[in-house]
Amino acid sequence: MTKVVYFAFNGDQMCFVHVLLNVLEMSEKGYDVKIVMEGEAVKLIEPLETSKNPLYIKAKEKGLIDCICKACSAKLGVLEFNETVGIPVDGSMSGHPSMAKYLEEGFKIITL
């Protein structure tokens, strides 16, 4: 089985919608696929939650959003909100999610 993790850094919602579209398609085709929210992308959680974006909600309900960066959430002032949405907040690598962890688990990494 192909394993892919998207590290989403871009804070543009339109760009992130494309991540969601690809992850949902890959999941439906049997890929083991995940999203890690990093950088400016951590600021997208609140608007996606409040607008109830259907692609985001579907990916969240399927458990495809693996974690949100703790350090970036804190730096960008969204940590408190991000800790309330039911997606793990990860700071295992100097405050950020570890790419090495995913490589060690056999994932290919795509950054956007």
C-alpha cells in the first residue's frame, strides 16, 4: 500500500482545498494518506471549522488530518483554538511535527 503524507505549509485556503481534494481521492483509492498542518496553514483551521467546509469536515471525520503544528499555532496566535477541534496538536520535534517519524513509518512526503 502506498503511504503519503502531505505537509501543508501554505496558508492560502484555495491551495489547501487542493490538498483536501487529493487526500480524499487517494483515501478512496486505498492509499494510506495523511495531512500535517504546518506553518501558515495552521491558521486555516478556524475558518474551515466555522464555515463547515465540506471537504475539510469529510477529511477530519475520516481521520485524514493527522496533526497540527504546536509551535506554529502558538507563534501565529491560534494554538488555543486549534487545541479545541479534536485534531492532535504535535510538537514532538522542537515544537513541530517530525518529518523523520513519517519517513520511518514508510510515508512519502509531499510539501505544499
